[in-house]
Amino acid sequence: MCLNLSDDDHPLAHAFRAFLRGADFPCIGAKSALARNQIEIVIARDIRSNWDDLRVLPKLLAFAKSYHNGSKPILFQSFAIIFEQPDGLTEAEFEHHLWQRIQSLSDKDSFFGAIHDDRVAANPSDHNFSLSFGAEAFFVVGLHPNASRPARRFDKPVLVFNLHDQFVRLRQQGLYEKMRGIIMDRDIELAGSANPMLARHGESSEAKQYSGRVVDSDWECPYERRNFSQANKNAK
């Protein structure tokens, strides 16, 4: 789709905000970010392609940097990549391409010299794992048309990057468990059952939750944090 529009004015951006605004959408954190106009949206061509990765990454890094620019980080901020294509991925296919895009973005983040946020683990099998971009930890939520959980069903593939530090601060303020309980209750009301993959950070690797697909205990995450910046130094 070739439209001379900013990402924020793209029809898919409007549709995504309407989706989040919907009465039955369960995540009150996303609704709070939307109400504060704190969801940055980038439109990309195809989740199966690396075409837009070099355009997306600087925006994600700027988003990470801006979080700590003020005197106090502002809660309820998200960074969403909405892909125009494709529409018909299965859950397994979506999961595969989600990790392809994450791997590509992570490799470029490392190549350009960013270190991994040392507050979280880089190994996806570690219970303290989170992704890191611009030395800032992130949790990713994937959405697509064929997701088994209704809350994850959007018309196009989407990757939503949420700052890990926000969850830490919500815990420190005593708000995390209350919000989590409300979201779980709303999700059960929408789906008719609890999300079997839902877990608190530190109980199991959060990598299992990113795609929304139900995976078993022997699932292996197809991702690794590669240290290209160190390799570049060694080559000199």
C-alpha cells in the first residue's frame, strides 16, 4: 500500500488505536498509553522481510533513549510496529517471523555498538530474560489475525515493544499486581479461559509469551543475542 502519509496517520495506525480503544480489549496498560498519546506507531511492509528493519531500528532506539530523557521516566509508553502484510499466517508461522524480525533488529542493535541491558538476562532460556535495544530492556507482545487468544487478534501482524523498566516501577509503586489481576479477569471474560502462557517476570522465560502461541515446556526460543560490537573490536 503506497500512501503519502505519516505512519501516525496511516489507516492501519487509526485501526490499531480503535482496536485498543475497544470496550472488550483487556489490557488497561495499553489503554492508558493510548489515552496519554504515548504509543508510537511505525508502519512496515512485511513481517517476513527485513526491508524496513534499518528504518525501524533508529526509531526504536530513539524511543528507548527518550524514556530516560526527563527527570523521571514516564509510565505507560509503547512502541508498535504494524506490518501491512501478510494476513493469513498460522500461529506457528507468525511466531517464526516474529523471531526473525527480533533477531534482525537485535543483530543490528549489537552491530551498532549497543550493549545488552545488564538488569536482565540475554539468554532466552533464563527466567530473567528480556530483549534489549539501545541498552534498554523490552518485553514484546505479538498480535495477528489468527491468534488463538482474542486479545491478540488484529487485522495485521503487530509487534508491540513495552519497556521492562515500566513493570519494575509499577511493582515499586504497588500497582503491578492490581493491574495484572484486572487484565487477567478481563481476558478471561473475553476468551472464556485463562491464558496458559501468562507468567510473572522471573517465574519462567518471558520469551514463551511473545508470540501468543501456546508452547510446551521443551520449546526452544530461536533467538540469541549476538555480540557483534565485541567482534568488531577484536577485528581491529
